[in-house]
Amino acid sequence: MAKKVALLQGNQACAAGAVYAGCTFFAGYPITPSTEVAEELSNDLPKIGGKFIQMEDEIAAMAAVIGASLTGSKSITATSGPGVSLKQELIGYACIAEVPCVIINVMRGGPSTGMPTGPGQSDVMQAMWGTHGDHAAIALVPSTVQEIFTETVRAFNLAEKYRMPVQVLFDEIVGHMRERIVFPEPGELEVINRTAPTVSPAEYKPYDATKGQVPPLASFGSGYKFHVTGLNKAADGFPTTKAEYVDAEERRQVNKVMDNVADIESNEEYLTEDAEVLIWSYGSTARSARYAVNELRKQGIKVGLFRPVTLWPFPEKRTSELAKQCKAIVVAEMNLGQMVYEVERAAKGNCVVVHEGRVDGEPINPGQIAAKVKEVM
Amino acid sequence: MAYDYDKSIRPGKLPHIWCPGCGHGIVMKGLIRAMDTCGLDRKNTAIVSGIGCASRLPGYLDACTLHTAHGRAAAFATGVKMAKPEMTVICCGGDGDGTAIGGNHFIHACRRNIDMTYVIMNNFIYGMTGGQFSPCTPTGAKASTTPYGNPDPVFDISKLAIGAGATFVARTTAAHPREIDKLITMGIKHKGMAIIEVLDDCPTTYGRRNKFRSVVDMMKHLKANAVPAVAASKMTAEQLAGKFLTGVLFQEERPEYTAQYAEVIKKAQGA
Amino acid sequence: MSSARLEVIERYCKGCSICVEFCPKNVLEMDVFLVKVARPEDCIKCMQCELLCPDFAIKVHDA
């Protein structure tokens, strides 16, 4: 049987991916350019018995998502930069309380209200460092409508598997772009659900890591009574200031991600085998970069593309390897320099690292990237 | 005779963190009695709070307890209730948590008339941070950040809740323990948003700055100035000066939010 | 002769004296920082002390 095909906007594909992943709860607040995610899910979730709620503000939306997830519902919110700024405290809450949830950030330009209808890639550092305190982050950066679907599914999988918030960031260009999408059949993509406890309610400790870095999470209303807090806590979930408990828990929550980078990492390479210059780019900008690679190759220039799909944790190992192989890396991103500093750090001085950015609301075009490559040759 | 609170308290959690004489413990006991009266299965009861002294309450109770971020209890609780309407949801917290940083969530939870009971302990001050003025600190009162007297006007939490659309609003004080559990019981049984405001004492950061010689003085003040709403209608404005009305202040039937959303699901599914 | 037995859980009592002040029969006394059951025979089991104790520290039992 032929697979279902459609012409969809990135934001619509995101909503479809959420439903495929088993999402049954959305809470959000209207914001350009992400609103279509909410609109789609307000239509689709009640059809499957799921819940959609438009909250009074961005913070409330994040709070409701965490609350719903604690009852066992796979939960999602969608917003843009200003909304993510408002959600930061509770993203940290989801980190320390270890509550699975997915946050969609359809990126626009500028600090503050900036350019609501223009694209940007200037929230990528915020995705890692936006909330206060030590924590690990997972952030995915799809670059096509099809990939928005699959990465939204993967975001739920990672959130459930590692019991934490996962962010999916795509710029306004891909969010609003319409492309052909082939819907995966049910069962075609892996769908992961959180691990439920096997111990009795009396024995259950919500942060008991004796059997692995990610403790099983019981649901409210499933027979388990337990305490959840944003305070530093011990394995039993109750607040503590005892140094050894605090230290162990903080480290475990970072290590559960950093020890599993191989599982979380995802990236694409294009003509990197013999590349002398590497373009390091993600999201819609990576599409321009790929075009630039093809054009430059026609001119005999040995250039390749590295495109992270998992942006955080940062693809440290592969970036370092490529830095040793290449003479120069051009980091193309729609900002005034963010991931370039991470690339520079990973390159460890083994090659030149330069930035090609743009923040005028226009996409970075292939010519712009090609010119930069020629400049560093 | 002696009430059995122990079966509701998590083992080893007492004594609690609250200061000598703090009324939050009295409210917690009232809440336990109300939950018992309603026969709540603690496995299906979520108790949600924000940040502050009063918000430490859920940690003591053997239930599904969620101690969230400052001001956000009602928003987290809305997520819990929406996702699992069969759970009983109780919020608790203080006046600053609920009406300042959490004011937006508070009024919108009232507006939706979502089925939960919010016990708001109004002790007129931010206690945990050392006694800064809250939206409920009386005008002219002393707080650590109003050394010259509080210039701010005061929120009337119950009026705020009524104005915002809560369908059960009641007030009592920590000096009226039997009324606490009576009103919370009514709130839990009420289908919709129930706000139970309990005027409370903070001897440590409010009382000592405001000429209350002891916690007993504060309790006597609460007892002496509470006027049952039913009696107030027969009193003059002069007689009511400085008093606060207690008992059920407002009650109406209006469609409840999760029931309304169940209708949305039916429509979406073409039923 | 009263049939009440008052139990003070000293580990929980923080000495706020609310129970002492609100007992209508003057059954309780402060013993420096803790409450002491001074005249149990006068107790009428009105339960005020137990209801008003913020610290779960006093219980009124049938004797």
C-alpha cells in the first residue's frame, strides 16, 4: 500500500510528529511563528482523546506541561524565543525534577520582540544555557519538514528515555515552509515510553538510581504516592542539603546525558571525506550550505558539510576530528556568532574557524557561504 | 477522641519546618480532617504548591505531592487535572505566592472554574524570605521592605477570586480550626474552582514588627475580628471597620472546565 | 473526675503556648519552653488545645 503523502508546513509536521509519538497533552500560548503547532494540536488531540489547553501565559503553559507529564501523559508545548525566555525557570524545574516533556522553539530574530515573522538561529545557546544552574540539555535542530516530523518523534523518545525536557529548534523558514512529507507507517519509527517502576508503591523512590542513571518514573494516579520538588533532593524525592546527596544527584542528572552522547547524537555529513574546507551549519542554513558545497565542488574546491541534527549535547568528537582534517571551518548560522564558539573550542586550534552570519531577517544564501569559503581558502 | 493525623503524615517528617506558633500547621491539620471527611484516596489525590513557607505543606502529606516553582501551583495543578480529571487536586500556598508572582495563574484558574480546591494561607507577609511586604500586607504595616510603613493598597483575596470567576469562595482564620476543615470539605465537594482563604499568623516576620507581643495576641486578633458573613449583613459600616468576613462568601453552579473539555472531545470525535 | 488523658509529644512541641492560652479550664502550663499538663483532672475535652496546636504535639485521649 502506498504511504500517505502530504504537502505540509513545518509547524504542521511538528504537530503530526507529536501525535505519532503518542503525545496526548499540549499546553501553550499564542506566539508567532509557532502558532500553527498549537492550532493543529487543538484540532487533532481531542480526536484521540488527548487534551489541548491554551494557558494564560508562557510560564503557565510550561507548568501545565510538567503537571500533565507527571500523570503519565506525553506532553508538549510550542513557542518562540520570547516564550522560551519566559519558560526558562520551569525548563530547569523539569531538569531537576526529571519530568519528560518536549519544547518546540520556532526561532525568530532578535532579542526581545525582535522580528516575529523573520527567521533566526539565535536561540541555540539559550537552549543549552538558558535556565539557571548546572544541568544537561538535549536540543534537536531539523532542517526539512520531513525531518521536523521525525525529530519531534525522536524528541519525545529522548525525553521519555532520559526523563528530561528536550527542545526542538527550527527557524521560521522551515517552520512555515511547505514541503512534501511522507508519513511513516505506525511502527515504522521507534516510539519509546518512559520506564515505569517495577517495585511496589511502598518501596518506590522517584530518584533511586541504583539500577541505572535514569530512575523509573511512576505516574500520579497510578497507585504510587511520591513527592516531586524543584529543591535539591535525595533519592526518595524529599529536599536535602546534605552535600553528598546533592552532589550525587546533580552529577547523575548531567551524566545521564553526557555518558550517552553516542545514543543521543545525530548528524549528517556531505562530501566530508576529502574536504579541505568544512561548512558547519544546521537548520535551514544547512540547506543553503549544501547548495554552496555543490556549486563549489563544480569549481573543483574540496568542501564538505557537517550538519548537526542533535545540537546539544554538542557534537564534540566529530567536530574535533574534522578540524584536524580540514584547513578551515566556516560556521554558517543566522546569528552574530553562537555555535561558532563551540566549534572553535572543539577545533582546539587545529584549523581556522570563521563565522558567517546574518541577522537581517533574510536567510543566509548559498552565495554568501560560498564567498566565505573562498575567502578562507 | 484524639484525631489520628499520623496515617496522613509521611513517616519521619515531623516536626515540620514552621516556626513556633505559625498557623500553617493548624491549616494542615484542618486539611487532613477535610480529606478524611471526603474519604479521599490519597493515591488519587494530588496536592500542589508553589514556593514559600505554606508551600512546604505537601511534603508532609502522604499523597501525590508536587512542590513546584514560585507562584506556579495553579498552573501545574491545571495540567494535572486536565490530563487526569479523575484525580482530586488540591493547591496550597501563601498570599505572596498565590496573588503576586502567581496572580495571573490564580485568576485564570478561577476563570476556568477547573475542579480544584485552593487553600491559600494568607499571613500578610513573605515569611520564608524574612518578612517583605506582600500584596496582602495591610497598608501602613511594617515589613522588612517597608521600614516607613507599607504604602501599598491591599488585595482582598476572596473578592479577587469571586471577581475572577471562582464558584466557591470561603474565608476563615487559623484561630477557627473547626471552620477550616468544614470549609475545605465543602470546597473539595464543590464541582469547580474552590478558594479557601485562611487568614493566618506569622509571628516571626509579621507579628513582631507590628506590635503583636506574641503569637497568642495574633490568634486573639484573628478570633476577635472575624465576623461570619451571615451576621455581617445586620451590621453597620462602623461596626464592620477593621473586621473580616468569614464563612462561605460566594457559591454558584457553573460548568466545570474538564467537563467542558470532555464535551470538546465528544465533538472532535464526531459523537 | 475527668476521664481525659492528655499526651504531649515533646519532640514536636515548639513551645508556642497557644494551647496554654486557649484552654478554657487552665489545664496546661508552660514549663520554660515546653507545655506541661498541670491539671488534667480539670479537662473537659473541648479539644481546643489539640485543634489549635500547629505542631501536632498535643493529643486529648479518653482516659
